[in-house]
Amino acid sequence: MIFITGPLYSGKRACACQLLGCSAEELSERAVWDVQELAKGCADLNALADRLAEWDAVIATEIGGGVVPADAGERAAREAAGRLSGLLAQRAERVIRVFCGLPVTLK
């Protein structure tokens, strides 16, 4: 599995298409994205990471950026998303961070 992360609208899906050799229309058959939303309230992040790692590519938007939400539920959701990203990176064969449309290989 290739784990692709980066800020919103940074070119993560285009990068996934290029890496997987598929069109934007075919991407939904080979990749899953916005996985940070799945982490909200998830009781077992390890099991979720195992399921997601079965895809060819997993795309997550980086969240946070230093602004700590006042709401406890939002803080917990951000923590879960961050922990899920770490678990996915551990399972990934490759980890790519896309910033300004430029893919940077982390692993």
C-alpha cells in the first residue's frame, strides 16, 4: 500500500493516479481517501488501519496545523486522525507527502 498525505488541495489524488497508473475515474476502485474522517470515534484504530492497508493507496489530509480546537470532541478526532496516519505509515510500503503538487518520498 502507498500512503499519501498532505494538506487540502495539494495534489494528493493526482499523485495517486500517477503512481498507480490510473485515471481519476478509476481511482475509487484502487484507493480510498479522506480516511481521517473514519478515525473519528473509532474504537479500534489498529483494525481500521489493517482494513485500509488492503487498498493499493490510502490518502489522508493532514489536519491540525498547530491550531488546537477548544472543543474536546474535535481535539479527540484530531488525535485519532494523527494516530491513524502513524499506523498507516507503519503498514505502508511507501509513504508520500504531497505539498504544492510536489510529491516527497518519506519512506
